[in-house]
Amino acid sequence: MTLAETHPAMDALLANRLRNAQPALWINPARQAQPAVALPALGRTISLDDTQAAAARLARFAGLLAQVFPELAATGGVVESPLLPATALQAALGWAPEQGRLFIKADHGLPVAGSIKARGGMHEVLEFAERLALEHGLVQPGGDYRALASPAAREVLGRYQVAVGSTGNLGLSIGVVASALGFKAAVHMSADAKEWKKDRLRLRGVEVVEHAGDYERAVAAGRAQASSNPLCHFVDDEQSFSLLLGYSAAALHLQQQLAEQGVAVDAEHPLIVYLPCGVGGAPAGIAFGLRQLLGPHVHCFFAEPVQSPCFLVQMLADATQGAGQHPSVYDWGLTNRTEADGLAVPRASLLAAELMQPLLSGVFTVADDTLFVQLVQVLDALGERIEPSAAAGFSGPAMLTGTTAGQAWLQNTGVDAVLHNATHLVWTTGGLLVPDAQYQGFVQRGRAVLAAQG
Ligand SMILES: *Cc1c(COP(=O)(O)O)cnc(C)c1O
């Protein structure tokens, strides 16, 4: 069935809203109740075992991480975030208690990288380090990885380089973790990357290469430079399994946190998760893990800026034109300009898109002004500091109840009958390291928008 057949009138309406950079909701007609594990185009399968292997790798390195990052001493090297009840924010967002309960997954406070990139980025650097450490006999399988902190081990790792192309946050994560382990590190930054992120990396001895173009250009330049150096590992945000699996490990911890807070996930108690999406690796990894672990009653929605809905246009192309398409937001007449710099990506990861095709519930878009307003509401109601990208998920509940597409989805899935029992989980993906002056600017902009709205 084509999208036009399943969503007769909505199709043209959605396309118009997308083109005009107006907030829109797309529902995935290809979502399946059973989680799929095969990725035909990529010639491999992926399963919960892969997620568990990533979590086990992070655990093997915990002792070393606690030693090289003072901020991880308290958690013994575990990089995790709390699951916070957000009832106070619910009122500010105009979300009635009968419409379910709101939580936030507070990745905006993740240590080391200050964003969700701590998960995937750290995992990929550790996977590279582990392979080298075993090859060079710096550690034994099952041994104590704290041996990698020795000057001799660092000298060996220091012969290698880790490189990445990024709008900022991924570079921050990769650069900081790689340099802490003794690697040389190079980060290719797009023009929209913030100065403070470049400064922070340079302070750590990371080589920052600035590019005039967008995120794709930075990635391409990094990939090209790395390919000429056999001692360089390039972290490829557009096609990395290692990143994706690092993100997916978050689902294992969230499952525990939900149980601890007494949150059930079943037909009577759906869990709806709203994830900010850039290239798609982070939200796809997490959505994959959640669908594997929690079954069909977890519904994942991705959130993108109205000028950068790369994942949405990819899913639309897959649904209407079949596989093999790779449209960009520029093809839709959009600018890819947004203050949500972590999400300023013109073209989605095909790996993430293929993985999400049978698993994702939908994608919606958000205007920048709304991000700033919600950033302020999060501060006022919860006292939490998030960056604009991290606010993208907060429009999710209202997109479901306040749009025709959302209401149809609620009815078709039967979620409307049990909405009062639903748990809404907004993933707040970054903020900790934003300098105060920058953050105050965000707050001022949000308050100005609120004042103008009266
Ligand atoms: C990178 C990023 C995301 C999205 O991750 P992708 O893998 O690019 O989809 C969301 N929020 C923030 C703050 C980010 O830095």
C-alpha cells in the first residue's frame, strides 16, 4: 500500500506543511508490531545481543573511565542520566493529567560530553581502543582495562588518530574521550558549530578543522582526510553501527528505571517516547533498543526542526518512492538553518532510516521559537538547563492530541482509550556544557517569544 492509499487526504497537506516549514506530523504506515532485526540493504542483522554487547563493553571500561574522568569517579565510570517525573512541566505545557504522565530522560546532564553523544561517541572510541589494546597485548580478554592508563599503553594508543565530522556535539564527545585515552583526535566542524565547542576541544589538545559548509560537508572532509591515513579511525556518523549500538544501550538502563518508578508498559499502559533527531543514529539506536526490550506498546516518535526534517523526508521517500532514495531538506526548498545545532542535518543516515522503517511510529517537526519557549518552561518548572535541540520532543504530546494526523493515530492504535494511563517520555538530549552567557541568550529569546505571544 502506498502512503497516499493509507493516508488519502493527509499526504498533500503534509507535503505543503513541510515545504512551508510549518510544524507537521507524519505517521509511519509501515510500522510493525514485531520488532524486525534484518537490514537487507546493509547485508546484516541486528538484535538485542548487539545492544547487550555494547553495554558490556561500556561496563568493561568503567574502571578506566572513572580514573581518567574525575567527574565519573562518583558513579564508578558509569555514564547515565536520571529518569525524572515532570508533572510540574505538564501544567505549563497545557497537558492535562487525564492525558497521561510526563517524564524526562535527562541526557542533557550526561557527564563528559554534556549530551546524548556521550553514549554513542564514547562507545565507538572505546570499541576502537579495545581492538587496539587486544591486538597490542595491552590488556588481556577479561582483564583490568585500567592498564590502559599506563604511560606505555597511552604511548601505543597515541600513535593512532580518531577523527569525526560534526555539527558540534559529536565532535565534543569523540574529541574529549579520544584525547583522554591518549589518542590523537581531529574534529571536522561545520559552519553552524558553536565557537565554545571548538574552544573546549582545542583546550584538550584536539585538532579542530573548520569547514565553511554544512554538516554533510564536514563529514565528507573528515572521511576523505581519514581515508589517507591507515592509523586513523573515522567515526562515521552517517553509517556507524558502533555509534548506534552505543546509543541503544540506553534502553537497557531505561527499562530498569521504568521498573524502579513503577511504570508498566503494556496494552493498558502505552509508553510514548519523543526523541530529538539529527542524522538519526541516536534516536534510532534508542528506539531500536526500546522496541526490542519493551514490545509493541512502546511508541517512538522523532522530533526535528521545521527547517531540517531530514529523517521525515527520508521516511516519506521510502514510503512513497521505494528504497534507493536519499533526499535532502534542500530538495524540499528548506534552509537547514536552525538554532538547534545538534539537529542541523540536511540528509538522514540510511542505516538509521532502514532500521526505523518497521519500528518507528512517526516523526514531527517543531519551529525554533517553540524550542526556545519550551527551554524556558523546562527551566521555570523543573530548574533544568537544556539546549534548544534538547527541547524538540516537548511538542510531541500536543502533536498527537491537537492534529488530525495525531488524533487518527490515537484512534487507530487504541491509545486514545487508555491515554490517561499513558507515559510520555521526552528525551532531553543536551545542555550541561553550554556556557552561561549562551544559555542566558536562549532564555532571553524564549521569554521574548512568550511575551510577544501575550
Ligand atoms: C546529535 C544530537 C541529537 C540527535 O542525534 P542524531 O544521531 O544526530 O540523530 C539530538 N540532540 C542533541 C543535543 C544532539 O547533539
